[in-house]
Amino acid sequence: MTAEDQPLADPVRIVFLQQDPLLAETYRTKLELDGYQVTMANASDHALQDLRAQPPDIIFLDASSGVAADRAVLHGLRDDPTMGRIPVVILSSRSAGQLASDGLDLGPLDYLVHCV
């Protein structure tokens, strides 16, 4: 058994703030197969409240609900004392140019453009 075959001693905890359940399940399956611990949540105030109790290591934000709503979620994460320092990766079907103008100024770690 090689080092790559061994499971992580303490898996990285990822929270997937999802809008599209099918897309989220695809990412969840892949991430869990790679050894990550994945929790699904909606980007509601109640879900964010639950996350504060046990903050994840990284947040994946499915940015498919619309520019204003996605900006509000990312802005809320950045303004929160507990969640503000957690890296965020935006998943979107928008072009890289649209993402840059729509929300990269709020400091996501990275973004992935997916085809729908």
C-alpha cells in the first residue's frame, strides 16, 4: 500500500452550499471518493448558524442561484467572525469573466466553471 492509497488520518471537512442537488451530489461523490468529509447545506441563515458550531476546513459555494443572492451569501460568509477566514471555492456555470465582475472581489479562494 502506498501513501496515496492510505486514507487521510483526519479528513478535510468540506461544506457544500448547494443550489442544484444533482450537481452537488456529483461533487460530493467525487470528493468523498478522494477521502474528504462532505456535508451538504443550503445557503440559508439557519444553515450558516449550524456551520458556526463546527466550522469546516473549506466551503464550496454553488453560485447558480443568481448574482445578487450569490454575492449576499459570499458577503455574509466574509463578514462573519467565525466563517470569514474559511477558504471558499465558487462553482458556477457563468464564464470566468462574469465571475470576476460578479464576486471575486469578495475574496473566494478560487472558482471552477462547470458546463451545464
